[in-house]
Amino acid sequence: MKKSRLPVIRIRPARKASDHSGNHTSPPLYKTTLEGRTISFAVKHSNKAKLLRLEISPSAGLTVVVPAFCNTNCVLRFLKEKSRWILSKLTNSDMARHEKTTGLKDGDLIPYLGGFLQIEIRDCDRRGENVTLSQNKLIVTVRPGVAEINATIEKWYRAQARQILKEKVDRQSQRMVVDYNKMRLKGQKTLWGSCSRKNNLNFNWRLLMTPEPVIDYVVVHELSHLKEMNHTKKFWQVVAIYCPEWQQHRKWLKEHTIEINNILRA
Ligand SMILES: [Zn+2]
């Protein structure tokens, strides 16, 4: 018997962006919630830094200085640990000011497959606009005066997602001995993945902002629906065979949804 509801991985709804006026003067930032208050912060990578460090300035707001090999998870854990201090230092006006930014700019960091990419913006003439990845730099070549690069970067993420997710889906489906019909990319803020009764798979391109084991979990989750079209105990047993750490990855997704949704807001 078929269940009527489609199996989906739900995401908690992201908070509404406070400002979409297109005024992007201060550094674009990550967001997180500390003791019930939304704070924004910039991330600065440092090869010299041995420990995570916080900087607060009136112009830049809160900056987290991150040593090499420290991932998003460890940054967020650090912020939680230091939440008292941060909240005592940041005034309400600081928070309100830095709440407004949405556009990414030169030097900003964006999460990619568990690490960070640093955005480098280069000018070009009419032709030759492109986005290339070089080590951990995302080089965005655009015509001078292009104010909003979020759309350009999103396009690049979608292209990567199409390729990387397809490879993962093909590999895991062979391993799990299941056949799917089509794979599509979606960008809904409330869904990481879904599987239809016609065996079509949908994945959120923003998964590329999560660590690879998390992506693998979502892929296994949706493919497991080809065996079990529900979320019963039996379903989770299937997931556990192919992704024993699924609980940890599921928790990670729940905890990071808001941050991820806020990074490349349209
Ligand atoms: Zn599901």
C-alpha cells in the first residue's frame, strides 16, 4: 500500500530577511542565534592563527578569526561558548546595522563541502564573465559595476550541485541496488531533499554548503525511500545500513539550516 504523503526532509523555516533594500555597504555576514538573539558575524581565515579568536569593531561588527582546518561547526560551537561575552559587547545598534547585509563581496567566505571558499572578485569586459574554483578561492569574474554577485555565485553552486549530487546519487543507488527515475535540483528553503511516488529525486542545491558526509546522508535518505516510502522504524533501519551516522548528520542539518539559508539569499 502506498502512503499518501511524500517523504521529505523538512527544514525549519528560515527567518525573514530584515532588509532587502539592496543597500550592501557593510560586510556580508553569517548569522546565528545566541541566547535567543540573532547575531551576524564575519569570518576571517588566518593561517597564522593557532586558536579561534573574536574581534569586535564598530565598523565591522563581530569577526571570528579562524585558523586553517577549522570548519563551520567548530566556529559555531565557539560562538555558543562565548555567547555571554559577545552579547555583552554587541549593542543593539551594532546588531541592527549588521543585520541588513545580504550581498556577498570580495574577501568574504562562504561554506562549501565542509570548508570555506574565499570570494575573489575580478573585473572583465563584456565577455568572459565566469566563476572558477582555484584551491579554496572562488574567483568571480564580472563586469565592473556588477553590484550583486549573489546570483552569479548561486548559479555556480547549482552547477556544482548538479554534478556532485548526480555522482553521489549514482554511486549510492548502485550500492543500495535501487533504481531512480530523474534527479532534479531545487532551491526551496524548507526542503533538503524529497522522493516522489514516480521515483523522482529532488535535492536542494544548498546541500553543497554542508559537509560531504551530510550530503551523503541526504542522498541515502532519499534513496532509502525507494525501498520504504515512509518514515517508519523500518525506513530508518534501511538508512542506518548505508549511513550508520545518520542521526549525527540529521542533527547537523537541523542546527545549521538557518545559517545556510541566510548565506546566499536572493
Ligand atoms: Zn524522508
